[in-house]
Amino acid sequence: MDLEKMTALELAEKIKQHQISALDGVKTVFDQIEKKEGKVHAYLDTYKKEAYTRAKQVEKGIADGTYSGPLAGVPIAVKDNICIKGKKTTCASRILENFVPQYNAEVIDRLEKAGMIVIGKTNMDEFAMGSTTETSAYGVTRNPWDLEHVPGGSSGGSCAAVAAGEAYAALGSDTGGSIRQPSSFCGVTGLKPTYGTVSRYGLVAYASSLDQIGPVGKDVADCAALLEVIAGHDPKDSTSLERQDLDFSGEITDKLLGMKFGVPKEYLAEGINPEVKAAFMEVLKTLTGMGAIVEFFSVKTMEYMIPAYYIIASAEASSNLERFDGVKYGYRAKDYEGLHDMYKRTRTEGFGEEVRRRIMLGSFVLSSGYYDAYYLKALRTKALIKQEFDRAFQEYDVLLAPAAPYTAPKLGESLKDPLAMYLGDIYTVAVNLCGLPGITVPCGKDKAGLPIGIQMIGDCFMEKKILRAAHAYEQARGDFGTPEEGGSKA
């Protein structure tokens, strides 16, 4: 019985049927970590002793009925911008290298109530700013499919851990595609829920109006089950929504007859890799063959999506990261003269280059004389983009897009040209600007064997539609496979 190849739901079912124990699942994960982590570097910290102790508690809880959910006993990894009481939360930044929160994020409490076992914190781009997991202050994460390539970002550690079998599922955060893009690069499934569906309490903020925690799993069913665990109203989060129906797994079927899919034709224009485009067109053929209706339509605001996103995200980042000043908590420069010098030296030494770049951009667009010209204009553009998507959803059940214009780049390539890296988010940022749900599912591989993902986008609160569509496509596609031991080109 190859436990590492099981999905999270399959593992939980075996535990519930007493065919294996929760300890077996934890042992399998740590065996994989021991084999692969030296090369992949998906984790910043692991909790081996605590995980085994927790597994014994969960075993008892399953036996006495305390834990009856579909994911009880499943080991899960957590991105390192989500607070866990008594455990370091660094956001992969030097400025938070010794920060230990005194409380749990709401999602951590929900994982524990569901009987899941947190096994460690995953690597990420510093403060979630990046698309490759190369801006981490603690080293790069490598793509398990090819160790010379990036896993994507900013949730690259979470996606790499699931792809490498070092976790059965993981939590990431998505501000402009940070779950969906690395899921595409790593050949796993990642879901960004409707804004406000999952509590942001305990998530270290990057851009508060865009951030959303979401699940990463081996397949669509795992993501649906994990979303049921973490979704729900939280009075501690003022942006949390009261949604009545959170049964995301109940309506998953393999039937698409009559569903109407829309494809923005601008998404397939210049800039997309031919192999990614070919894989995308194959998906359209598959969906049509399953009885779905697929049509092309025009998105006239596409050229404004990246500028609007980066202005809004950077503005909010400059405000949110103001608190890291060397006074309240975190890193403080050792040598300085006076308070203002301490601020400058602390932030210069504590923040990486990409974070400093975005703070400066955000401070600029919020400054007197430029606020109206940039920030307010970006907010108006955001409203126009939302209106255009609203019109599209009057016609279509689900929108289809590539998850990224290319497959995973080689390590070091993206950081040479930050602007090119920003433009790589072209297919994902609109989902965050509009607060929509989106899911990425593997759909093919390029000639080098690197995964390609397709993105399915739904209207607000329509997670069930995209989960149904993604699951049906997944069933038609068949088994996607996993990376070879240590990466296909170790």
C-alpha cells in the first residue's frame, strides 16, 4: 500500500476504517521529507515530535467520535504567513526571523477542530511578494518536477510540498495568483475562494483587500473538503462573510452537459507559450466533447489589470508593512544613531529587495500629488474590471484561462527582470481584484516534462460551479502522475 500516493480523502477514509492509523500517515510524510527535503526545501520548519503526539490524540478522537470529519487524521502543511501559537512565523523575511505569535490564526483552530495534523511551515516569497519563491530570506524552494526550475509563488513551498509527497494537503494564500500559479507549475490543484469566505484573522497581511487563504491538494475533491474545513464566518475578521451553504463537496459530479464556458480571447493573444496554448486548446476540446458549450468573448480591460493590481497591492503593502519598524517586534538593526536611523537601518537590513521595491512603489502612489493620479485611478479601474466580469457571468457559468503564460522558469531567470515577473500574473490578478473564486487543475506537460495548469474562474460565491467543472475535467483527463524521486532532473 503506497500511502504517499493517496489523496487526503483516501488516507482519511483508511484511517476511519482502521486499515491504517493516523501515525502511519504522519510517518509517511516525514519519510518523504527525509528523502526529498534536502533538495526541494519546501519547509522552513517542521514539527515532528508535536505531529506524532497530535496523531495519537487524533486516533483517540476518531475512536470516541470527537473527530468525525472527512479529513480527520490527515497531515497538512501551512504557509509561513499564517500564525500558529508558539511557533515561529517569519513570512520568509529576516525582519520576522524570531517572531513567535501568541495566538492561532482562525484557520489553524478550524484545522484542529477537524482533526487534522499540522506538520510544519512552508517556504514562500518574502511577505508573499514574488512569483517564484526565490525572494525568501531563507533560501529558494525547487520544483519537484525539475530541481533546476522554480515552483512558482508566493505559495511555492506549499505547492512543492504537496507535489513532492511531503504533505497530503496544504494551506496557501492568494493575493494575485499565489495559490493558482504555483499549483500550475507544480502539477497540483489549488483553489482561491471568494473574498471573505475564509477568515484572514492570523494571516500576516500583504494587501488586505486582495489576500485570501485557500487550499492546495492532490485533486479537486481534496480542495473541496479542505475548503469546507476552513470556510465560515469569523467575527474576528471584519471582512468575513456569513455564507449559509458551505457544502462544497456535495454537488461534485463528472457531468458537464449544458454548462457554458467563456474564454477571453485576449488571454490567448501575444505572450503565451505555444505549448501552454496547445494544452489549453486541448482542454477546450475535452470540455466540448463532454457536452459543455465553449465560446470566446472579449475582455477589453485586460491591459489595465496588471497596472491596477500592482498599484493597489503595493499601496496596501506599504501601509501594512509600516508596522515592522524595529520597535514593536521582530528584527532591529544593531548599529544606529537615533530613532530615525534605527528605522531606516532596520527596514533596509530586514526587508529583501523585492519587498523594498514594492514598499517604495506603494509609498509613491499614496503620496501627496500622486494619490489621485495613480491610486484612485487604479481603484476606478478595478471597478470597471469587476463590471466587465459581472457582464461575462450573465452569459457564462465558468470562465477559462491559462494559469500562467509559460511553464516554470529556471531558477534565477525571473529575478533578472522584475517587470517581466509582474507581467506573468496577467491571467490571475483579475480574480483577486474582483473577489472571485478560481481553481487551477493540471492539464498537460511541456516537452521538458513540466506541468501546465488550466484556471477555472467563477462568479462570487460560485465555488460549487468551478469545483464541479474542475472535477469533471479531472475525471476525463485521468491520472496526471507525480514527479520522480527527488525531481525528474535531480
